[in-house]
Amino acid sequence: MWNDIRFGARMLVKTPAFTIIAVLALALGIGASTTTFSVVNALLLKPWPYIQDQNRLLYVSEYFPKVSSEHDNGVAYPDYLDFKKQATTLEGFGTTTAATMILSDGEKPDRYLGAFITADAFSFLGVQPILGRIFRADEDQKGATPVALLGYEVWKNHFGSDANIIDRVVTINGKRVTIVGVMPKGWRFPEACDLWMPLQVEEKENARGNFNFACFAKMKRGVSIEQARAELEAIGTRIAADNPQTNSGVSVRVRFFREEAVSDAKTLTLLLMGAVLFVHLIACANVANLLLARGASRAREIGIRLALGAGRRAIIRQLLAESLVLAVVGSALGLILAVWGIDLVIRAVPVEMPYFIRFDFDWRVFSFSLALGLGSAVLFGLFPALQASRPQLVEAIKEGGRSGIGGGKGQRVRNGLVVAEVALALVLLVGAGLTLRSFLKLQATDIGIDPSHTLTFRVGLPPTQFKQEDAGRFFTALIPQIASIPGVESSAATTSLPASGNIGVSALILEGEAEPRQLQNARLAHGLAITPGYLATCRIPLLRGRDFTLADNKDSQRVVLIDELAAHKWFPHTDPIGRQLAMLEKLGEPPKWATIIGIVRNVVYDRLTERREFPCVYAAQYQNPEWFMSVMLRTKTDPAAFANFARAAVLAVNKEIPIYKVKTMDQVMVESFWERRFFGTLFTVFAGLALFLAAIGLYGVMAYSVRQRTQEIGVRMALGAQAGDVLRLVTGHGIRLVASGLAIGVVFAFFLTKLLQGNLEGVSVHDPLSFGVVSAVLLIVGLLACYLPARTATQLDPVRALRYE
Amino acid sequence: MIRLHNLERSYPLGRGQLFYVLRDIDLDIAEGDFVSIMGPSGAGKSTLLHILGMHDHGWTGEYFFDETAVHHLKAKERATLRNQQIGFVFQQYHLLDDLTVYENLDIPLSYRHYSKSERAALVADALDRFQIVGKKDLYPRQLSGGQQQLVGVARAIIAGPKLLLADEPTGNLHSSQGEEIMELFRRLNEEGMTIVQVTHSEKNASYGKRIVQLRDGWIV
């Protein structure tokens, strides 16, 4: 075998053009496949760092099937306590809520995303700190000494990797907190947190009906998810029976934690993996075609070997050894391409990835790459080897004194491979076309505001440190400060940015209506608070009534704005202006009535890929101040250039308050559908690669065919064929192949695009435009790929062609 | 019918030097003539035949075909003239493998834009005339060498050329098959077809009316 490999390598070196083309085609296929596999590995296969027995980790949520079976509400805190107390199938049950944590020890305040988490969570997750200890079980009790765990990066960057950090008291959100431990590098549970504090919850402030906690649990060893689900559902039913007003119609969702964490990207990633394997198949078909052509040109060498007594098996082994060398070199180069590919993929993701998604290569990625290479060697090498090793000595001799021209026994197989390549390319291009159209439609969505020339940032006062009145005063002072920056047209603040998805759903009642007996029957609406000037800054048209003013403060009568949908849905036959509504903040408490003073145009607040049809109610920020707001400023020039001015303006109002999530509104829009753009771009890149490879394949086959048919073409010219006839002859052959590929591809695409169902916006999976344009593009590219060999054929000298052997 | 005057064909050897394949050829061929071009290998016989057949354009001198100055024609005009006036028979038959006998006969007609019905009639005539009706659906590989060359001749004359050029037409055939083909040529010539053949065989040359000897590119 070693001799075969050595000889194979020598033969490959002797034909550098063939070797380079074959290796590059394989490297492109393997590189693209390995890049995508790294994503699949990161999402679905690679164990998450530090978490023990992660296959027993569950995600638990509550939701109203009547409202939406897709959207989880989270778990109400009292429900969480019941689940935790009553579940016997679980080893641990935890909850966490993300929060801004401002570390103000140092020259300037640093804002981190932190998490309040149940004290025993890290214990049952199995993670150990690198310094100090994790939380004690009693540290989430009300009144316990405030403690915190530092993330590795905070410890390193904020505290200079101070080895004596344990027991040091620092200020977090204005509170003196003792550091009890430092977590290992890379640990950012649940997704991207850098600081952790025990979750201390006042049950009376988080009554039933407020479904706002993310819960996770760990099953006991030997328990199946079905058993755990059955038990939690039974507990949920008991809670509903005891608390019908809040929990009637509430269902419990139990999934594996990993499944939940990657649910958004899983389908598209697997589709992408399928697509990229198509690309690789096209690359393999190209190499197989090259090998078939090479085998034909080596018929004499192989014939001599057979005549000298070589067995067929020995010939096949030798030819496969060459394929093996190609595959190994292709795999190695493919891995290098994959390193760059992953780098590009990471750069293309505009949002922060959860800590557990790590694209670095591990043994799975290396094994995949090698296995793909070896598998491909068999795939593209075996048939050409079988074909070339056929003992056709007599036939070969007969063909030497041939009576006619144009036989080419491998031609049918080569034609078949090109047809397959075109069909595969069409499927990929249609997929890319659909995702691209969907993404373009999303990009062109009218969200109800003018996102141009607008900078946004998040800022807020931690409720543990500041009272509600402080928050009111802060924003009252900040907005004019921002608006006075030269170049700023207007400024305002909102609890929810348009298209950000950062918006809650609240229950409400209209005047004259009784409070609903059950939460699931309540009127629901998106609710947000805004400052005066928000409509002008966003350029949201006020359709009727008036906008908020500074006079709408805590001393004045409560007022709200509603959108067109609310007006249409709630007041179909009456004028909403002057009517009253009340948001049900806590069930059982007397409703706080507010008067509707205006109707505005509908605005999309959900992420564009997760739109829900809820009416919208705008509350006046200064009547019931929120602690955290997104500030928006409309600028006359490039909005990104105003970030530092905005930061300075905030520090001028309160030097301890940092700003974060500084983005232009255009960026917010892009993030609103980034997955679609990301996968659409990758699909398009891979489809482009497929098109390129298929075109090269077609060109190769046509060029080879022209070479094989040189004599035939010469005869035809001698018999009277003119340039046009020869051009038609060659391109006709190519176009027949392309047309066959298109026909087969369209049928496959028709069925395979159904896999994209649910991941497209405003485009049918059988969109005729995408199918039509893609077919036309492939046909044009196919024509071009045929044209060059065809033109060569027309320029043949018939005298030479007739002598050609 | 054909008049060549001072015709020369050469190939560059590099450094401005030329290798002459044909030198100062003066040749007249009358209508109804049957000329055999003979000479040793490399004498330029096939080259001369391809120049007569207007496949080769890299020559100098004068070539008149029925008073048409071929040397003044563009490539496309030559191709048109060739298609109207000349048929070709090859030593290796050069039938198209993937086409049946019928389709092989149809090919030259299709390049001359005959209508479908005209083509069908002409092919039927040719099959009948050459007594190969029973073989019309066979592929070349299913025929003997003699039969293949018979088809080759039929194909060469199907479009009614005035001149038939043949390059060693019996070179790949055994003697009895060769004789049949030469007899066929004689008959065609008697019917008025002008024939120019390249041959090594004295016997085949004897079927013609005169012999042109070539040596090192010169007519001797």
C-alpha cells in the first residue's frame, strides 16, 4: 500500500494542473463543510464548559397556549417555589434573572451584565470557582449578607487578577457587597453574564401572575425527561387549581436546556450543513470527472499494466491510493480554509454569542474533516478506478484502429455527474434565493418609525440604589442635556426600542369592564413608557389627539397614547380619545386608570422575525418613572459620531452612571433579523461556491468532450458544417446537460425548500421568482461554460482535426 | 474545372525559415476527369487534396474552381463553395459512431439546409443506389470495413457534388472490398463525376484516367 501511495503521489506531482484543480475543489468542499460542522459542533455536540451531567439539565417555563403556543412567559416566582418544593424527580431547581450591575469601585463606573441567581444553582450545575467558594444555600434568603461572585474577565480586567480579592467589599449598584469567589475562565452562565449575586426575591412584589423568571432544573440520575415533564405538569395543574385567577390555562413547558438554548438556530444550522454537503458533493463530482478523464487518458498505461499481469484489484488499489493522497491534501487545506471560515463566521455575527457556543476546533472537527476527506476519496475515486481498471485490452486495440469517431465510454457517466452538479447547484441557489429574498423583505419592513440618523443607548439607575423619583429626575435632566448637543435634532427615552423585541405583554381593562376572572382571558397589549418628544424623535405620526408633554407628570391626571390597532380593536365604533384604560400591574390591586389622549401609527416592537399582533399602549414616563430606559437621539449627521457626546452628557447628570448598548437604530434593525441575514449570507456564499464549482465542472466536461470529439468535429466540418453548426453542436450538448440538471433540480428544490418553511418572511417556499431567476442564472452560466469550449471547437483546423488521434 | 497556378504551401520552422510541403504547383483538372495523385509518404499528396477540398487555407498562389478565383474568397465563401461542389471520402471512413447509417447520410444534407422531405428523398435514393437499405438502421461498428466505406462514398456524393476527393479510399480495406470501391468510383466517373484520389496503389491508380506524381512537394 505504501508503494501505491508513493507512486500515487509521484503521479500527482507529474500532473500539477490536474492535482491543483482537484485539491482546490476538494479543499473548498471540505473547508466549507468543516466550517459549518464547527457551528453544528458548537451548537449541538460539544459539551458546554464546566457544567456536569448536562444531559440532565432542563429548561422550564410557563405559557398560555390560548395566547401563543410559541412564546414562553417565564415562571412566576411563587410557582417556582412550588415546583422546587414539590418536584421529586429533580435534583435541583434554579432560577435566574439578568440585571445591569454597576461596579463603582475605581476611577469610573463599569457596567456589566450580571445575574441574580438562586444560591444553590452553581452547586447542582457542578461548576467550581478558581478562587474562594460558590454561594451558600442560605445566601439567597432575604436579609442575608450581600455577596457576589466575579467572572474571570471582571476579576482580571477590573481587579487586575488580584489573588487577595476574596472577602474584599466592593460597591455593586450602590450596595456594599463581599466578593466570595472568582469563577473560571469562560464561565458566563446563563449566557453572557460576568457577575453573580444571590437572587433575593420579595414574594409580595413578585406575586403569582407575573411570569418573569427563567428557570432551569437538573433531573435526578435515572429519571427521564418524560417523567420530569409529567411531574411538573401535575404540579402546574395543582397550582392552577389553587390559583385559578392567575394560573388557569397556564401550561408548563419542559425541554432539555441545550435544546432550548439553540432552538432558534438549530434548524437553520442543520439546513446549512445539508447545503454545504451539497457543495462538497459537487466538488466530489468535479474531481470524479477529472479522474474519469484522467483514467481515459491513462488507458494505455493501465492496459500495459494489465497485459503485464497486474490484477484488477491491484490497479484499483493503486488508483484509490492516488485519490487518498488527493483527499488527505484536500482535507489539510480544507482545515486551513475552515480556520479562516470560522473567523469570518464569528465576525459576521453582530450580537454577543452565549458563552457555551465555542467554535474552536476539537477532535470532533478534526475527525469530521478527515472522515469527510477519506469518505470523499472513496466517493470520487472508486467509480473512476473501477472504470479505468476494466480489462478492455481487446476493445482498446479495436478502438486504436477505429472505424468511427466519438465513442467515449465514460462520457455518459461524466454527463451524469454534470447533470447532478447542476441539479445540486439549483437546489442550493433556490434556497439561497429564498433566504435572500426573505431577508431583503425583512430589511425593507416598515416598522413605523424612521430609523435613519438615530443613535440609541441604554442607561439606567439600579433600583437597589435609587428610588423611583430619582429615576424620574435623572431622565428629566438627561433628555434636555442630550437634546442640547450641537447636531442633535431631538431626543427622547423609551423603555423599549422599536424592533428590539425588548418589550413585555401586559394585561389591561377598559373603562366599564370588570377585572378578568382569569388572566388568560384578559385583554393583552404591548406596554412601554416614553418621554415627551419620543414621537418626534422616531417620526411616528400622531393620527389624532395630542402628544405627551412635560406637564404629564406624577402630579397630573394619568394619560396614555394608544396605537391604531388598539383603537381599531378596542374602540371599533367609538372615539377612543378621552376614554380610560388601566394596566393590571398586580392582580387584586385597584386599577390605576389613565385617559387616552392620542392615537399614533402602529410601530413594530417585536424582533422582526418574531412579530406578534398586540395593540400598543404608551405610558408617560414622568407619571410612573422606569429605572432603565433606552435613549434615542436624532442627529443631523452620522449618528455613530455622537456616542462620546452622549456618554459625556450622561456623566454630566450623574457621574456614576455608564451607558451601554450604544447602537444606531439601523444596527438595532439589523440585529432584529440578524439570524436571517447571517444564514442568508452563508447560504448565498455556499450557493455561489456551488454555482462556481458546477460551472467549472460543466466547462471541464465540455472541454474534454470537445477534445474527445476533435476528429468528429473535423469530419463534420469536412462534410460541410460551418462555425454556427459546430457551435450549436457543442453548446447544444452542454445545454441539454444543463436543462436536464435544471429539470431534476427544480423537482428536488420543490420538495427540499419545504424545509425552509417557518424561516422565511413574506416569501413562499415555492416562490416562482426565485425558481425562475435561479434557473435563468444557471442557464446563462451554463451557456458561458459551454461557450468557451464550443468556440475552441469552431476554430479547429479540419485538416488537423481529421488527423487527430 | 480546376486550375492551380504557382500554388505553394509551407509551414514556419522558426527564425523566419519555412518548410515547403508543396512547391510551384501548376495543375489543370477538366470536368469529368479522374486523377490519381501518387507519390511517397510526405510528398504532399494529402495536403494538395485538402487544398483542393478547401479545408486548408494557408497556401499561396492561384486556385480557380469553375472560373471562381478561390484565392480571392473569404473562408466563409470557400466553405459555401465547398459545400455546393465537393464531396470527401476518407481512408478511415470517418463515419460518426453514434449515428446510424441513415443519419450519417443525412448529416451533409442537414448542413446544406435541405428541407426535411428533400433530405428523406435523397437519403432514400442513396440507400437504394448503394444497395444498403437493409443497413440503414445499423451503426458503423456493426458494418464491415467495405460496407463502412460504401456508406462513406454515399455520404460524400449525396449532396450532388461536381468533384469527389478521396484520400486513400481503400487504404483500410482488403483487396476485394477495395476493388468494389474502385469499381464504384469508375461508375461514378462514367456518370460524369470528377474524381481526384490520393493513392499509393498502382492498381487503384489504373482506375483513373491520369496520374499526377508528387515528390518532395513538386509535381514531377
